[in-house]
Amino acid sequence: MTDIVLEIKALTRRFGAFTAVDALTLSVNAGEVFGLLGSNGAGKTTTIKMLTTLLPPSSGEARVAGFSITTQAVGVRRAIGYVPQAVSVDGSLTGYENLLIFAKLYDLPHREQQARIREALEFMGLTADGGRLVGQYSGGMVRRLEIAQSTLHRPRVLFLDEPTVGLDPIARDAVWKHLVELRANYGTTLFFTTHYLEEAESQCDRIAIMHLGKVAALGTCQELEASLGGGGHTLSEVFVHYAGSALDSGGTFRDVSAERATAQRLG
Amino acid sequence: MTAAFIYPLTGLIEKTFVITEFELRKLRHDFTELITRALQPALWLLIFGQVFSRSGAMHTGNLPYLDFIAPGILAQSVLFVAIFYGINVIWERDLGIVQKFLASPTPRAALVLGKGFSAGIRTLSQAGIVYSLSLLLGVKLNWSPLALLNVLIIVVLAATLFSTFSLVIACIVKTRERFMGVGQVLTMPLFFASNAIYPTDIMPSWLKTISHLNPLTYVVDALRTFMLAGSTSTFGLGHDYAVILLTTTILVFIGARLYPRLAS
């Protein structure tokens, strides 16, 4: 039996009368690369916020690396890494300092801190830039530093909310190259959201398509394409089939402007 | 049982200093701020202070008026710098920084208090400015090392208090525009309803009552006692310290409760 690292049961979040996440049930295996797709407002970010203990669920439960998100939040926080959609490293500190503060906050043993930081910088291809202010980094370097920062403590699950938004194809490939190595070396489970279907297709072991707060479809890319019947379907057709037309998609003004701001900062 | 109680406490203190350390590291590239902040206390002491000192309109007992307001202006500049500190938190929220710290196992109180302390240490430069101006204007200062140490401690504590208050407001209003509005509305009443530039004795009784509920009044009283040669405390120094520490503790507690709201 495979080891389940993330188990979501009837997880629900309401904002007033609006149900953002509606009785979501899902499990993710250890070491899996799991992609969560869906149009804006489908509930992807709300789901990630609940799983990372940033937002309490209205009802339902989830266990991350064996810890309950509602009653063992600190256990969950120790076991996960989180790369938010927006830029989450500090531009007025150097790359090295951004890593050092997290090494200290996650209680890495004092003797190991320097070695881990050096390794993380090297792993993400940032060794030469560790001493520079992050404000001078390119978008791809910022994302790689964020991943280095959130994996310094070797989390079992890494949550990434649109990790490649606003990046050019070369920077995007570099980010994925490092994420794939991360899983190969440390067995880190990757749980991420994206709008780029080709990225989901090439990187994910399994994909869930969310629509109106529920899982509309779940499986490997091949399974999803076969589910439409008739053969020869692309993931894009699958997406439109399950998530509806992109034109009626939701997403508040705040979500959309935040996303554009992130893209602008990184791009 | 003691171990279970002590570990969270040492963890809290340790993490508070980690946050403070990195907030202060950001200062290295931020020196213009220190210079622009010197302007306001200079205006208050050199213009307002000098004019009112000549007019003799204020009855400040045995203290010359300039001596009387020097500690008040120090307290005021600490308040004005600290009260807008929360804007940084809103900025960090619009980026993803707050969210990332909240997803880490750091105690919430350490995130709040660490930022407060760093604001406290940042405002120490204001003490340097007000002391230099006071020296220039012939204010009779108390140079005993113990008194100076107490002034530094009170400046740090007062800035921690008001920056934590500011952070609490930021957690409630969440946007820069609303925050600036609320900040503007709060600073002047806090300043005028205190003993910073006139004694509470000459206030109408309703204002006097409000001023006694205002933590700034106790900050000014303590600063005035330690800064000036031959000044005595109105409320008692123990009372001043108790009010400042208790208010800060309550605000840190509220801040730690509200801080997670920034991520949702």
C-alpha cells in the first residue's frame, strides 16, 4: 500500500453565502507530483490556504503528513513548505539572509545551518548570488530562492500556488528542473496549482480539475483524456469540458489584480 | 509541568529576537529615513517650543517651557514614527511574506513582538536628535548613566507599544488607504490628549480624564523624570512602567490573535 501524505475529507470553506470549497475529498501519495487545476475562483487558492493552516475550514478535515490541520496546526507547519503565489522573499535582504531567517525559525541545528544554506543555494543555482540583495534578482531567481527558502527544513509536502506565473519559458523550465530534482533527492511531495495546462501535462503524476469548489475530475493526464471518450482529446479539451468555459469563470477583482501584480514583479 | 511551560517561553523569546534581527538588517539600506525623521522634532522644538517659551503662556511650574516640552517632543516623535509602522505589514501582506511566515511554526506572538521591538530600536535615533536639539537650546539635562539608560528603555518600550497598536489596526483594516486614514485620525488626538506640550493641570476636566487613559501620558511622565535634571514624576515611575508594560502586553496578545487574519 502506498503511503498517503495528504488526506482531505469533506473539506469545506464558506465566505458568507458563497461556498469557495465544497466538501472536497482527495488523497495524495507520498512523493507524488499533484496538480490542482481550475479556472479563477474555482477554490484552488482557498484549498491551499486551508491545507497550509492559513485559513480555518468551515467544516471537514484534512491530515497533512499525519497531522490534523484543525487540531495540530503547528505539527502541520513543521512538516510543510509553502510558496505563495505572490512574491514571498524580502527584497531588502540578501538571498543568504532570506534563507538564514528561515533556518532559524524552523529550528535547524545551529551547526547545520550554514551547510544547509550553502547546499540550498547551490541546488537552486544561486551560489554566486547569495550575497546580493533580492531586490536585484530576476523573476526566475526570486522563485528559485523562494523554493530554496521553503524547502530548507526538508518538508514532506511542498505547496506551491502558481509557481510559474509571470515567468518566461526558460525561467519556468529552470524552476521545474529544480522541483523535479527536489523530489528525486528528498522524496518531497509536490502539491501545486497552475493555469498552464502543458505544465500540468508534462509534470504531474495526477491532476485534479476543480470547478465551483468541487473536484470535477481526477486522474492521470491519460485517464482524464480518455474519460471524454472517442480518443485523441487534449488536456485543454478536458479542462473546458470539466471546468466550463473560461468566459464565465469567477475570481474577484482582488484575486485578479494580485495575480497581475505578481506577474509584473517577476516578469 | 515546568518544562512544558518554559519551552514555549524560551522559544517565544528566541524567535522574537530572530524576527527583530532581520527587521534591523533591512535598515542598512534605509538611511534616508533616519534623516527625514529628524525634521519634525526639530520644527516642534525650534519653532513651536521657542515661540511658546517667549510668550510665557504656559505655566509649567519650576521648569522652563523648553525643558518641559523636550521630553514631550521625544515622546511625540516616537509616537509619530511608530504609529505608521503597520503599513509595512500591509505591504508584506500584499506581497506573500506575511503568509509565508504564518505557514511556518513561528509563534504568532513572536512575529508581532519581534516587529514591535525592531520598531523600538529604530526609534532610538529620535532620542539622539532630541538630546542634540535640547543641548543646543540649553535644556538642563540629566546625564547620569542610569537616567540615560532608563530613557533608552522607555523609548524602546513606547515605540514597541505604539507600533504594536499600529499593527493591530493594520490587521483590522488590511488596506493601505484605510490604514493611512485611521493613522492620521489617531495621532493628533493621542498627542493633544496627553501631557506632551502642556501640563494636564490646565486641561478641562473631560480632557484630563482622557489624558489619564492615554498611555502616551505615562511615557511622557517617565521621560520627563529621567531626561531632566531636577524633575519629579507626577504619577510615580513604578506606575508609569506598569502602565507601559501592561498596555504593551495586552496589545501583543491582541496582535497575535489578529495577525493570522492578514493571510485569509
